Amino acid sequence: MPMKKMSLRRRFEVTVRGFRILRQYCPGLAQGRALCELVSTLQPFAAVWFSAQIINELSALCRMKTIVLYAACVVCLQFVCAVLRGILDSVCSEKEAQMWCYFGKIFADKQMSMDYADLENAELRYQKQQAEENLFMFGNGLAQLVWGTSTLVRAAASSTAAIVMTYSLFAAKSGNAVMDSPVWSVVFLGGIALGARCSAKAYIKENDVFVEWCKDTVWFNRAYYFFGKELYMNMDRAKDVRIYGQNAVAKRALDGMSKKDAADAAAIFQMAVCPALARALMGFANAACYLFVAAKAFYGAFGVGSIVQYVAVLSRLGDGLQELAFVLADNAVYCGYLSAMFDYLDIPNKKYEGTIPVEKRSFCDGGDYDYEIEFRNVSFKYPETEQYVLKNISLKFQVGKRFAIVGMNGSGKTTFVKLLCRLYDPSEGVILLNGIDIRKYAYQEYLSIVAVVFQDFKLFSFSLAQNVAAGTAYDAERVAASLKQVGFGARLMQMPNGIETSLYQDFESGGIEPSGGEAQKIALARAVYKNAPFIILDEPTAALDPLAEAEIYEAFQEIVGGRTAVYISHRLSSCKFCDQILVFHEGKVVQQGTHSELVAQADGKYVELWNAQARYYV
């Protein structure tokens, strides 16, 4: 939990790191808020002091020039401060409104830098969600640091100015020995400080209750987000929700969560009571101070104007000391949340990145890319599990050949692709590129030779060209050529802005919604555009109609070119054009050969799969 005890030194280190992150992602926000708060805090003190002088002058010598001078100073001061506050507040408000987007980028940057294996780790996903919810739902951590900076500046400036302006209250002589005793300064200042301390303790108590209350919020918010928003708003689910009446299921779930809301009332009451009691105590302390000011004025220690000054300033002194105590207590709280967030951001990458550059090889004499990948006794099991998904896989992808991978669901085909793309490293054995362990290659260098169309590929709400090129910079002619190569040419001609047409309507009202088959062709064009020597196609025609699928098969030789291709499919008829077929079953390669060779093995797994599909076409 975030509220773990930490030393002052550790709190200082965490706070400094928090400011570094703010400076990196939200530059100028904390500094701007601090300056704005300083101006806002000192302005009323200056106004009170000048007002007191004017009242004293009116009640005593009544010198017109002096009164006009004080009044002019007040007007000028108010004008300058108002202008400064307006400028600073406008700039800071805009930055603060944007800070939540920048906070999101902190997590996005971490996600992009993490090992893929950690992205699929349920425990780490929970840790991320807890850190995000603390930040985005309640502002705990970084947002508290922003707000706490303002509070610290306000408290420090307010307390300092109040002490300076109340010094004369206790120094002024009334002629009454009891009222002029220096003990009063200790009593009242001590009382105010005690009230401030009690307020801080009340805040800590309130936060302890809050932490306990938050223990179930991760599950609660997941459920609420799904049943209250995702189920209704996600267009991928819209048809099923309506056809099967899933709104009734959502209503029952939301009713159950409403009962939890009612049960939370006791915790919310506890969180409200503690600060209320502390405020009451501060109220008594301020009342005692007012009585003291009135009594001392009664004995003639100072004039009417000074009464206005002391009454106004003493309340601000109490507020300032209370806020100083609050800042210290709040720092302990948000340092706990910051530390929890840093624990997530500091999750180390275990994948060995490698340093060797991939040798740049062009076409060899046979018209193929001269890259060869070999699996040598490769076994794999997912982290935190004991069951092997792949076991003792040994095979070699010859340069320029086309390989088909077939097998039942759960046979290990997708996991095999993940290893081939180095999203995971083998648990046992080794994968070699041109005879060298792929772990020794620089990671991004290795990825540059692989183009993949995943079964669950995603397109983005950018232009068609940016989707194909997977970037903002692209060669327009290559983009168009890649789209035409995969059979998207006719559709491209119909698009209003050609390759600059936006996909989806998240950002552009004129964006198009590609059909499943169109989206699959765009994803295939993206793999062609990359022009990598190794291309992996995971069910690349699953969403295509028979004619479009036939079109892809006919153009497959042209699409693949001299690349080494790995083709994963459940449609065994599509494997005929491949040079080798690898049959996976229960994590092992149980057969390998051409279509005619495998069909000839009557008792083989391939024949079983082939006959299971073929009987529907007889």
C-alpha cells in the first residue's frame, strides 16, 4: 500500500524525483503555481497594512497628503497584483488542465519501454492500474505535489507575513502589567501551533481511513468502467449487447455496486469528522486571539487601525501554521503514493538487449534475402507457469522459402510467432540468425528484419499512408504500390483523399470505417511496405471473402517476393502454395513436409486436419 512509513531523507529523495518528473513532463507548472500563489498570498497582507495605516491616520492626525499617499499605494499595488495574478493564473490553469494528459504519457512511455512479457503479467498490470487510479481518480502523488507546492508557498508566505505583522501586538505597551506580559505571546502562538498540529493529525487519520477504503477500488473501478461505460460505448460490443439484452446484466451489476456505495457511507463519515473537529479547535484558538486584541486595545496599547490589522492577520497566522503542518503531513502521504508509482516505473527490463548490429544483406544470386533463422531445441513456458507451451522445437527456415504452420487451437502456433519476433525469449534452447543467437543482436536491429501481420492486428486513427508506413514520414509511391499489391487498389481509387484519407472518425469526421477484409489488406500492405527479409502472416486472409482470398493467393508470389515467409493458417487448402508445412500439436512439431508428402501419410495429424475440413466441401 502507498502509506508506508519512510524517513525524512527518503521523503526528500522521492519529492525531488517527483519535481524532476514534473519538470520533464509538465515544465513550468509547479514554478508558475508557486509564483502565482506568492503574489496572491502577499497581496491581502499589504492591503491590510495600508488600510490599517489609513484608519490610524483618520482617527489621529488626519493628514490628507499621507492618506492620499497610502490610498494611491493600495490602488497601485492592487492593480499590479491583479495583472500578475491574471497572467500567471491563466498560464498555469492551461498547464494544469493539460497535466493529466502528460501524466498519461508517463505511463505510456513506461509501457513502450517495458519487456513484452511484463505487459502480459497480470500482477504488473494490477500494479499499473493501482498507480493510475491513485493518480487519475484522486490526484494522489504527482497532482498532490503540484497542489502541495502552491500550499507550501501560501503557508510559508502567510505565516512569515503574519508573524512580522503581529509582532507589534505583543510588543505594544498598554500600561497594564497583566496584558503586557510576554507570556501571552507564547500562549497564543503555542495555541495556534497546537491547533495546526491537531489539524495535521486529523488529516493523517482521514487519509488512513481513505487508504483502507481504497483497497477495493481497483476491482470496483474495473467493474464500474466495464458495466457502466465499456459495455455500452464500445462499438465492438454494440451488436451483442442489443441482440442478447446485456443491459439487464449490466443493471444487476450496477445495482450491486450501488449497495457498495451505501456501505461506504461509514468510511466517508469518518473521513469528514476528523477535519471538522480540527477546524472547530482552530476556531476556539482564533476567538481567544480576538479577545486578547480587544482587551489590549481597550487599555490603549494601539489605535483602531491596528485592531483591524491584528484581527485580520491573526486568523491568517492560524491558517498559515495549519497549512504548514498540513504540508508536512501531506508530504508523507503523497510520497507514499509517489513511491508506489516509482516502484512501477522502476520495474527493470530483464530482456537482454544485445549490441551486435544485424548485417545488412541484399539479394543474393538466387533472388532471395540472405537471412536464415534456426530454432535449436527450443522450449518455452510462460512466466509464473510450469506447463510448457512449446517443447524441443528444432527447425530451420531456409532463405527465400515459404513455410506454412498449421495445427489445432492451443497447439503453440501463436507462441511460436512471439518467440520468432523476440517478444519472448526461449525458456530453453536457442534461436539463431545466420548462426548467431538472436539475443546478441541489438533488439531494434533484429526487429528491422521482421514484418508481421498478427491475427489480432490493429489499425490506428491516422491517415491510410501513416498506417501503411507505420510512421509520419513515408514514401507516397511505395505506400500506393503496397496497397495495390495486396488488392486494395480499387478501394484506394474511391477514397476522397487517396492515401491521405483518415481511418476511423476519432479525429476526422470524414474518416472511413474499413471493413474487416479491408483492414486486413491494409495490415498486409504494412508488412509489404516494411520490405523486411522475413515476413510472418498469422491468418492473413481470415476476414476476406473467397474471391478476395483467391486474389491474395494468386498474388502471394509477388507479395512475398524473395523474402522468407511464414504463413499461419487454419485453412489447409491455402497451404498448397508453400514449400514446407510444419504441423504443430501440443507444443511440438509432429510433421514436416510438402502438402503432397503429408497427405500421403494416412495416419498423420495433417491428414486428420485435412479430412476434417475437406468433408464439408465434398
